[in-house]
Amino acid sequence: GENVEQHPSTLSVQEGDSAVIKCTYSDSASNYFPWYKQELGKRPQLIIDIRSNVGEKKDQRIAVTLNKTAKHFSLHITETQPEDSAVYFCAVKQADSSYKLIFGSGTRLLVRP
Amino acid sequence: GAGVSQTPSNKVTEKGKYVELRCDPISGHTALYWYRQSLGQGPEFLIYFQGTGAADDSGLPNDRFFAVRPEGSVSTLKIQRTERGDSAVYLCASSLTGPNQPQHFGDGTRLSIL
């Protein structure tokens, strides 16, 4: 089955700097890659997603890039703010008939004011 | 409209007891998913419903776990003979039908087995 690895497990940046989180996956047929933000005790919130026919997608300060050949995708957050502090999870949907998501282990992002 | 609603928000029970966790999806979402999240981990898939039927139950850990969605809307996750290892946050998500539709999560039920 699909295997998703996420790095780093923790990331600390100064306010205003950029943050990059990377995920790798094993199944080359996987075709949908969402990113979720989860604050302590709260629900995972979808912040951006990308499909396998697109290489990059941006939404204000957040962008996701996908390299299908290398089987990795990354979340980029620019001009970080303290409210960006949270745990971020990548996920992968396999290309089989099920719509289940396979999640990475998470990255705890701390933005220092 | 309202998001995914899960009840109860917290459930504490003794080992060996039976529990039911409820999920009310976003109106109009025919796909519904249950995930389990242990402390410090990403959500782990349990089961996926398309309408009333379980389209994929490959993530259910054993036969103590069962889920239903009799009318294609509200779903109930049922756990029999609970064990301490069942303690986790149980998350429900829903989406529109079709591949690559965004899944939207509820706040989860924090289940603690004493």
C-alpha cells in the first residue's frame, strides 16, 4: 500500500521567514495531495490541495509544489505569522477506487514573534 | 452551512464497555469517512461510506469495530468490548461524491478507555 513520509517533524522559524515542509510517497499512481493544518485540540482544516495533473498551486501566502517523477510534494508558507503555528499534515489519495487518504506523521511549526 | 458535527466531544468509559460515536456530515455530502488519530500521529483511515454502503472498510482494526449509515446521512461508529488501546480521537469527514473531492473534518470525539 501507499507509504507517506513527512519531514521535518518540527520546524521553528522567525516571523516573516518562509517555511517548507516536504512529503514523499511510494505509489506513482497516487493522484490527489491535500495539506491540513491542525491547531491544538481542533479539527484538521484543509488549507490547500493539488491534483496530479498540476505542478504548482498558490493561495496567497501558501503554495504547494508537486514533483511526480520524484514522488514528492511540498508546502511552502511565505511571510510566516505567529498564527501559522500549528501541526501540518500532508496526505495522499491512492489511485484505486477508494477515496481514503493516507496521512503523513505531521510537522509541528512554531513561528517565533 | 454547518460543518461536520460529531457527538459526544468526549467519552470516558471503562474497559470492556460498548460505545457509539455519532457523525452528522455536511448537508449534501454523500461520502463519509471515519479516521482515528492517536497522540502525535496523523489521522489513520478506518472506513469510507458512499451513500448507505461501506465502500471500503479495510482500515477497521478488528471485528470489535463496526459502522453504519442507514439513511445515507448520519453515521455511527460502534466499538464493542473496548480496550485501553482504543483510546484516541475519532474523526469523521465528509465530501461530495467523486474522486479528489476535498474532505472536511469534524472536531472529533476524544475516547478514553480506563
